Amino acid sequence: MKEKTKKLIALIMAAVMLIGSGLTVGAAKAGDTENDDLKDIIDSNETLQTMTESMSLITYEAYKSKYGYIEDKDKTDADWGDFETTVDGVDYDAENTNAEVEVKEINGVEALVTPAEGSVAWKFDIPETGWYTVTFEYSAVDESKADIERLFRLNGIIPYSEARYMSMQRTWVYEYAGDTREDAFVPDVIGNELAPEMHTELTWETYTMKDFYGHYTKPLEFYVNEGEAIVSLQGVRESVAIASVKIHSVAKERTYKDVLDEYEEKGYKPAEGEAYMIEAELPESSSSVMIYPIYDLSSAITSPQHTTLIKRNTIGGDKWVSPGKWIRYEFKCEATGLYDIVTRYRQDAVNGMYTSRSIKINGEYPFEEAKNLRFDYNADWQVAPLTDGYDTFQFYFEKGETYVIELEVTLGNMAEIIRRVDQIIDNLNDDYMAILKLTGNDPDVNRDYGLSRIMPDVIVNLGGQALALESAVDYISEMNGIKSDNTATLEQAAVLVERMATDEAEIAANLGSLKEWISSLGTWMTNVSSQFVELDYIMIQPTGSELPQANASGWQAFIYEMQKFFASFYADYNSIGTESTEAGALSVWTSSGRDQAQIIKNLINEGFAKETGAAVELKLTAGGVLLQSILAGVGPDVSIDSQSPMEMAIRGAIVPLNKFDTFDEVMSRFSDSAKVPITLYGETYAVPTGQVPYFMFCRNDILSQLGLSVPETWDDLMSMVPVLQFNNMEIGMAQDFSLFLYQQGGSYWRDEGMANNFDSTLALDCFEYMCNMFTQYSLPVNFDGTNRFKTGEMPVLISGLDLYNTLQVFAPEISGLWGFYEIPGTLNEETGEVDHSCISFISGVVMPRGCANEELAWDFLDWYSDKDYQVDYANEMVALLGPSGKQALSNIEAMDELTWTESEYKTLQKVFSDTFAIEYFPGDYFVTRYVGFAFNSATTQGADPSDELLSYVSDINKEITRKRKEFDLMIDDEWSAIKDYTGFTTTTEWREFWASERGTDVNDNTAIRDIEDAEYTFRNWMEEHNVTVDNHQKWVRESNNGTTTLSYKEWTEQ
Amino acid sequence: MSKKKETVAVHNMSKAQWTWHLMKQYKVGYFMTIPFMILFFAFTVIPVFASVFVAFTDWNLLQTPNFVGFQNFITLFLNDDLFIIALKNTILFAVVVGPGSYIMSFVIAWFINELDPKVRAFVTLVFYAPSLTGSAYTIFQYIFSSDAYGLVNGWLMNFGLIDAPIRWFQTEQYIFPLCIIISLWMSLNTGFLASIAGLQGVDRAQYEAAAVDGITNRWQELWYVTLPNMKETLMFSAVLSITGAFGFGGIVTSMAGDPPTGYVGYTLTHHLGEYSGARMEFGYASAISFVLFLIQIGANMAINRALSKVGK
């Protein structure tokens, strides 16, 4: 029966292939004309339209079939070209260049420096039409940390999507303290080894066109017509110097068999000499500042190892997983002959699969198989000579020569599988969306949707995907020799898809599972793309020598563990770095994770401690202990990430920062709004470090399919609702009416926090507008935004930037299909401008009461909030957590140097420059609480939003007054009395009056606060003028009755 | 220890002398309780008394407190609407959940007691598991999720009973009943285990004796034999469940938020947390905790009196 079905599917498949290839040709033709229009799109801002267009770039596969590419295995000797033409960087094509270039000599090579903006072109003369690739010889020109990014164009167009984006890496050189392993790393006070410093070096590297994701291990090739060819690079990030540009054929590479034959021919013998060991943690250079020596404590024989101290004894691991990242080592041999390169490594990350590296010796691949070295999975450490799974490789080294070996991350043979699965995910996503549009996200199982009649192609396509998945499974198990949980994901997905394809009735019932499985496939892809290898050492040993020991023997392990156990009684693992007993050390507390604390600690050691010479003791504490510690008088000098500092500040437990000399300079690093919630009555109590606004995430693929665009205003957003709902989709909206209120210039507060402002028409309108979104437009109130965004049910979602990070990891299957934008705005009818300003939530660093050395602590805050630190920290977080660790910093300048792409950065810049924050005033917790109550009543009980909010106004004010009394602040009733007495309408007038009367500053708080030590405050003034709350109320009553016609001032004087 | 080393004339001694004499006699026992006593005093007794003192001040943790007399208590009873709501809710919870969980513990234990030992062990685990895991009630967040994909919402929508998801824990009328159901489900805790142990401890011979004495049905057996035999266990279990019910609040917080919409299900624990946390008014918070403490003591005494009537 199963055979029959398979045959049937095969038959259908054949039919689809025919139709499919027809479609591809059609698409390619369409692509032709589209590509011409694409010329300038990248210059303009990334609007939805350009997104859609750049998404319509054809793929490399389509490009190859369009121009008749012959795959390597089908090539005859005549098909391998050997053409090569080089143009010097300085001989650029001025006609097609609009960047401001300059000529500069770097390391004795004259080169063209191309800036981060504008494009540069080179002209070539191609004698014969054919397939060529392009190689650039480049060098960095400065010591910036960001990767160099460029857009590639051939004859003015981007040939296909894989060739669009280029990322050229810098060369990072390690700085060791000494020449031997023992003194290579600087120890900290306790003796733990610190990671070495690294700096970029201006070296000449080559970049041959390649796929950014490493899905193709060969260089990308282009079909270039005879005649003139123009290669151009458009700047995206950072300057780069180009020495030469070369168009050349991809040459056929030697196989290992050829190399062996050569060895035999020349009579090479195994070397006779000692093995040479390279400690992997001591490379010469690498391509990323994040590939620094790490440590392994698990194995007793990792070299070197220590029972209590941290020895940096390995490299790689999760910091060396993405394709293209390389590490270089140098060595010399004692004897001439054949050697094995043996590594001690651990690959315990990708179960049942192997990960890959390629090796270059002196900049060249020695043979084809060297591009696909295989590192098998095992929970333990392993020792093995370099192998591709079939042969173990021998290398010929000569005595006294210096050799450079370069290990680079590659996807190896997995590249093809990943490519295939990527394609399958795309196809399944399309099928899913097609079905979803007909059935909705919760299809009726018992209904016959007539899918085979309405969308036969979708069902046929599903069948095709099932077969494709099965063949992928076969391929993987063949390569790895075993089946594992990694192949199981593909197998199970295949079973489901096949069931849906063969039995139409199963489609509705399994639509939900299909969605889940698409997502699992995406996760699978991320997992297997991550090429984890942790290296302990590289042993260059004469061929035929015995392999070193891979793991500690039982006895060695036992001794090591016992030593560690006994050491645990006296070793201090907690204080990171400097000794905790050191007197006068600046104590800094953080309640972030241990990894984060370690990063902070390293940065303190490398930065602040070095610069100032001060000892810093960083302590990792549980959250919420700050208050108690201040109370007990054992608090820190600086507290990082403290919650609700203002509640403590108003009770005098936080040191105000305005008094420091460089205060204004430090604060100028942040947007104005960042200061707002940490400032009270002119005093600022924290230095902001994090700022979290909302963004609007859009599924561009869905919006463009539905003919919608990214909404500009809230009204635009609401007008999308009917279209989306018709397609069974919805919008994920944040429940925050401050967005509307502050965009229209409103506020939560009035009169410097003496009362809330919810009884104003504007506030009530805004609140009602928001509630209507959820009642009349029935937007969902509770939802799992990430999931629905991922599945496409919720193509528009207002959310914090953490969604960006989640999607990077959690939803690789939709990468490139979505973008984030400013939140919709409110149209200002007078000016015609749209106000996009967005609320942001601020976290900061504070200096608690009892700080022993305030000047030093301030220097620390200054350093901590500075661009350099913030950039380093953010980069370290990305290294630690991968793309999900990207940070949004409150330091505006720092944002520029992070790993955001240009368009992302533009959005971030726009959003951050346009934020607001809600002021803190005593009693603010009641405000948010009652807004929540009113919202809940309006949405669950069907109550009138305005009525609900109004009913809470007096409750909120009562609490505000109560709190203000506690802090001897002017309360609303007193203010009413003063207003009536003086005739002022705003507190500013009152403050000005107070300043002129008392001869003080306008910000003098005696005007509104009965400060204990002050000799004269507003209370004294009220007493003097016989202004009291009681008699004011009496006057109000009397004047309402008509008993008195006197003004309040006259009335009191009477 | 039971051997007396010297004979003393009890009638010659004052009460204090007699106590001192006994303490000397059992000094090893006292010595052994010292570690516990130190902790008990440092973290329970002293804080309790300290909080009584703090209740008469306006302490905010950070600044020097002022003595304010009975002001906190006066405000509490006369000028704090939330306190009255919290008190009402707390008592309501305690009255429903306290005896409810207590009776449930006992009745279920009684049923289980009849089972085969192996089956009994399994069933006990099933009933005890929710409270064993501590925060198992978060499963209800999934069951009663406000999302359209929540279990209950999903079912109701599938059956066509509702057409938009109900936001269970944000809708005032559902919060209270749902929280009571959850706390009853969670309430088969230590008291329940004690009841099982108590039932196991009843001497089988007494049932035979009772049968001879003329007991005719299981109810009489329960009332005249089982329960009087388990008085201490019952006491233990009752104190646990009823005082526990007064300290109720964690479930409401994690299901409906703190404070819950419209203060439905807002209990004294929340009120206490609000003043010590959000408003940083420790003096006032201490006054609240003192009142809660008195209520719990009162409840204990009531339980004592009620249980003394068992078997009579």
C-alpha cells in the first residue's frame, strides 16, 4: 500500500517538476526586468516596498539554472576555465563611482580606501562569456570593531540574493604577556588567567565571493558576458582599502589522492623527529574579537589544568560556530617529512552529527578534501588526526620553515542539506499560509474545504516536500552513519507532511501541527548550522606516531576530582577578580546573571581598574537586597541594575548626582527622555544604562501579499484590521494608552505630580481610543505574540526589542521576512506631521547612601555609561548568547558601533531619538494600577472606558496626597489655596514668584516641599498669609453659596 | 534521664525553683534544643515582638522612625477602605478554604485508608503531588489562559458557547471562585499526610472492641473510635489548614496579579505586601501583620475548642 502511495506521489512529483521548472523560468524572466529596477533601491530607506523587491531577488539555484551552470561533477576537462584578469584597486572606474575615495599606502601596498557611504566600481574586459567569480584583496583601515559590510553589484545589478551581501572580516591579533605558555596570560590578583587583549592589524586578506550564511562552500560564480564588466561595491558599514579586484574562473582543485600520488612520486617519508604541540589557546590571530581563549574545568588532562584557578586552556566552543570565522597558528618543524595534524577537541553540541572546519596551509587549501574536515560528536574529549571521514590526512612540512595553518568554520557537507531544508521550509511556509487563508487558524475538522479543488498545487507541493525531507534524512544518516534525534525531527516532519499530502481530510486536523513542525525545522537548521568545536591543542606529529590520550584515566580523573573537592573548602570562587578583603575597594553590586557579571568584571579589570588604578570588588547579589543592605549600613558604593531607585531616592537612600562636575557631560550621552523617570524635582538619581521602547514588528511577506503597507498612524493601523480579520489574522497591540496621550502632548500628571491628569478630555479620549481597539475592533488582549508572529497569524505586533532577539533564535524559518519599525504615530492636524514618539522604560546605575568614596564612584558611573564600555559589553553579550544577545543601549553613540545592520540601526536611531518617559512622582504605583483596573473593567465588563477611568481619579489623587503628606510635599488642596490666593495657574509661576520673593534659584524646592532643615518653606509662607486648607475650603463653600463675593485673598485678610 | 539522682521535697520549693530544678535535671535535653532555639528566637520570636513595637511607629526602613502611638491601628480600622476589603476577603477565604481543605484532607485520607497498601501509596502520591511541587498551580494559568488558545477558552469556543476568549483572571466575577478551587486542589498537604498516618495508627483491636460494644455502622465507628484516636493528628492538620488559609494570597498573586483587578481576592497578605513593598510603610505594615497574627491566634483557639468536642 505504502509503495503504491509512494509511486503515486512520485508520479505527481514528476508532473510538478515540469510545472515547477516552467514556473522557475517564468520567475527568472520576471526577475530580469525586476532586477533592473532594483538598481537604486538600496540607496533609499528600507521601506516595505524595497524590502519586498529585494526579497524578490532570484536565488543562486534559479540563477544557475537560468544561465545553464554545469555542476562540478558533470564538468569535463574542457569545462574548467583558467581565465584570470586583475585590476588594481586604485584604477577604479570614476564614471560609476560616487564615493569619496582616496589612495593610501598600507603595508607597502598602494590601495584605494573606500568609505562607508557611496559605491565604487572597477571596469574589466572579459574576452569570453562564461562563469567567473570575483576576489578582492582588502585591508581594514582603522581599529574599529565592527565588521566591514558591502553590497555587491555586477554591471549595476545584484545578480542573485546570495551574492548581495558581503561581510569582510578584520584580522585580530592576540597580545600575549610572555612567550611561553606559563606567562602568556596576565593573571588577576587571585591568579586566574585573564583573556589576552586583542587588536586589529592592518593585513592584506582576500575575499572571494561567498554566501554569507555559508550555505555554499564553493565561491559564488557569476555568468559574465563577453565585453565590458563592471564590479561595484556599495558601502554599508566601515571603510575598507581595496588593493586589487580579480575576476577569475574557479579552478579545479587537487584531490587528496593526487597529493598522495605526489608524495609517493617524490618519495616523501614520515618525518623522524619529535611531535610539535600547539596550545590551541595561543593562536596568532583570528577573525573575531570574540574568539578569545576560554577554559575547560571538566577534564583533568586538558592542558594546562589547575584544581582551583582558572587556566585559559581551550579556544572556540560556542564562540567559534558561524561559517567564515577563522583562527591562525604558526609553527616550525624540527624535521622534514610527512606529518599528521592531530587535534584534541570536544564536540558535544550537535548530537549525532559532525561539525566541520576547513584547513589552509600558508593561505592555500592543500587539497579539496581539506575543506571538509570532520569533527564527530562525543560527550567526551576526543583525539583524532584531521580527517574527512574517509581518509586521515598527511601533510608535508619542511624543517625550519614557518607554516601558518588556518582553521575556518564551514558547513562542509552539511551545507547542501541545510540549503535543501531551507528551501523545504520556504515551500512549507507558503503552503501553510495558502491553506491558512482559506481555513483560518482554527479549522473545522469536520468540514470539507475542497482543498484539492481550490488549491491542487499546494497539495501536490506538500507531497514533494515530504519526499524531499525523506531524502534529506537518508543523506544525513548515510553521512553520519547513525540516526539521531536530529534526523528524527526531519523524519517526523516528513511523516506529517506526507499524511497531509495523501489524505486531504487530514489537512484541517493537522494544520496546527504543520505550523509546529515548520518551526521545529527552523530550529533544527539553527542547531545543525552551529559548528561547535572546542580545541585543546593541535599536535603536529610524524605520521604513524601513536595518538595522545584523549581523556583522563579513571585514576587521573579521581585524583583531579578529589583535589577539586578538597580545594572547595578554601578556594574563593565568588569574588571575581580582585580580593574581596582589600580595603578601600569600590564595591559594585549587580544582580544580573553570572555570565553577565563575569563580562562586567572582565571589562572592569581591563578598563576602569587599569585606568584609575582603583580596586573594584564586583559582587553578584540576589535581586532586592539593596534596600536591606542600605538599612544595615553595609550597602555597596555602586549598584548596577537596581529596581525602583526612585522609591529609595525620595527617602534619602540614593545619592543625587547633579553635584558632580561632569554630570552634564555624562547625561548628554542619553536622549532627553532617559533622564525623566530618574529625576525628581530637579535632582537626578541614576545614570541610565538601558532604555526599552516599543517597536512595531511587521511580517513584510504577508503585508505585501495582502497589498498592505507598514502603517504610519494609528488610524492606518486600525484600517488594516478588517483586511487582516478577513484573512483570519490579527494585530498584536500593546495596552498602553500613554502612547496616544504623550504623542498628543498630554501627560499622566498635573502640577508637578500633585494630582493625576486623567480627568482631562485628552486623557479620557486617548483611553477610550485604546479601549475601543480591544472592544470594537476586537484586538486580542492576551496572546502569545512571538508564536503568532512566527506563524503569520499576527503580522503586525507592537512589542519590545526582546522580540527581535527571540525571533533570531526561535524563528529562523522566517528570517528575512520581517522587519521592525517605529510604532504608528498620531497626526498633528496643525503641522501635518506625524508624532511617532514612544514610551521607553529606563534602567540605571545608582550610588546608594553610605557610599564611601563618592568621587571614585562617580568616575565609575562615568566609565560605565561611556560608549566604549557599553559597546564592549554589548559585543560580549552577542558573543555569549549569539544573535539573541543584541542589546538596545541608552547611550546613543554606542548604538552606532553595535552589530545592527544599517537599516536596523536607522530605525533604532529614529525610535530612540523620539522617545518619552513617564515622570516619577510619589504615589505613581497607584496610577498604573488603576489604569489597569479601568482597562480590565472596560474590556471584560463592557463598562464605558471614560466612566471607569473617571471613577478612579479621586482614589488615585487620595493616595497621591497621602504619599505627599508623608514626604512633606505640597498637596493638591494647599496648591488650590495658593492658586486662589496668588492667582497663579501653573507651578512654574509660583516657583518664579518664590525665587524672586526669597532670592533663591527657580529650582529651589522649598517652594513645594517643607524640607526639615530649611528655615523658611512654603508652609511658613502659608502660615504667614493665613492660607490654610481649611479656611480655603470654607471660602470655596461660601463663595459657592454666594455668602461672600470677596476674592480668597481679601477674604483671608478680613 | 528518667532516673532521679537526688530526692527533693517538691512541696518546699517555689514554682521557679522547681522549674530550675527540672531544667538542671534535663539539661542534656535543653542543650540539644539550643541550635533550634537560637534560630527560633532570632528569626521568629524576636521579629514577632519587634514587629509589635514597629507597629507603633511610622518607620519606612530607611529613615529614623517616629513613635505615633495607636495612629496606625486607628487608620487601619477607621480610615483604610482597602483593609476592610482585604479583611473581608481573607475571612471569606479562610471560612471556605480552611474547613473545606481540612474536611477534604480527612475524607480523602479516610477513603484512601481502605485501599490496598500499594495502591494507597500511589493514590497518596497523586493527591499529594500538587502541594509537593509548590507552584504546581501555575498549570491553571495554562488551563484558564486568557488567550484564545487557552484550554478552557479553546473548548468553550469549539463548542460554540462563547465567541471571544474570556479573560478569566482579569474578570472580577471569576477571580474569587477560581482561586478557591485552585487552593482547594492545592490544599492536600502535610495535614493530609498526617491524617493518613493517624488513620494507620488506630489500633485495629479497638474496632473489634467497639463492635462488641454495639457499634452498628461505619459512621459510629468513625465518630466513636477513629476520630477520638486521632485527636492530636486532627488538631495538627486543622491548625495547619486554617491558619494557612489566613495567610492565603500567593495563589491570587500568581493567577490574577497583585493587586487583582478591582481588588477582588485582595487579602491581608496582599495588603501587608503592599505597605511593606510598594509603599514602604513598615510601621503600618507591622500593624497589619499584628492584626493578622491576632486573627490567627483566635482561629487556633476556636479550633481547639471545636475539636475538644470530638467523640463526645
